[in-house]
Amino acid sequence: MKHNKNKNRLFKAIGAGLLSALLVASCASVEIIPPDARLAPPSARILKVAYPIVWSRTIGWFDAHELEITDIDEALGLIQGRLALPHDDTRVDCGRFNINTAITPPKLKKYAKVRVHLSRGFDATSQVLISVTGQYRLDVMDNYAGQLITHTGPCVSLGVIEKQIFNFLTGPA
């Protein structure tokens, strides 16, 4: 009888160990490797274009690229917006993600936050300051707990959006 009790304890211990190993192995794991550190792209220029034209073109760029305008003040020369980006967009660097044992494919959403500040210069010139930052949201379904795990973090501009805006502002009327 004592032998059976020891045998049952042994099976319970082995079962608990296997169950623990299975649970640990089946939890979704996410390793987030942040974006590489890099110098900010050039973001300030003096344009040989009158302020009213630059203001109008800035609004036009935001409209043409379907940015959600979050703040606008013509008196201050400020316009800010948010641009939804496809998960594979390369205009901002959000780092890399290593995901293991998720139930469903991970869902990555990226946004660029664009801020343009304009001021009047001398002799029909305009000073333009552009700032682009970003943010990501990564949703992963954990197959053990059956619940959504969400990670958020910053993205770094690679200078592409700034260049697009400057090209648009200085292009033909």
C-alpha cells in the first residue's frame, strides 16, 4: 500500500512537471527589438515660396495623403496629423518583433505623427520645420490564456516623409 502511495506521488509529480512545461512552452512570447539609433533626418528649411502658398500646399499634402488632422492653427503656422501606415511600410522604423506560439497571426498597426510648423521669412520666403515620429501597436493572441496581449512603442522616422513634404512644397504650382 505504501508502494502505491509513493507511485501515485511520483506520477502526480511527473504529471505536474509535464503540465508546467507544457504551459510554459505554449504561452505566446514576444521579443521586441527597438529601432536602431540614428541621427534625425534634416527637418528644417527655408523655402523661396511665399507663406500663403506654403500654407496652402501643406494643407494640400495632408489632404492628398489622407492624414487625420489632429491640430491646425494658421495664425501659429501649425498643422499636425496622424497617418495610418501599412504594416510593411518602410518610412518609419518600429524595430523588429520575434513572436512565438501565437494562436493567430499577430496584427501590427503603425502610425506616423506628422507636425509641420511654418513661419514667414524675408522677401517671400518661408521657414518650414517638419517633425515626424511614429508609434506601433502589436496585438498577439496568447494561446495559453486565450487573451489578447498588446504591445505599443515608438517608431523612428527614416526621413522619407519629410522629403516627400519638402518636395511637395517646393514643386510646381
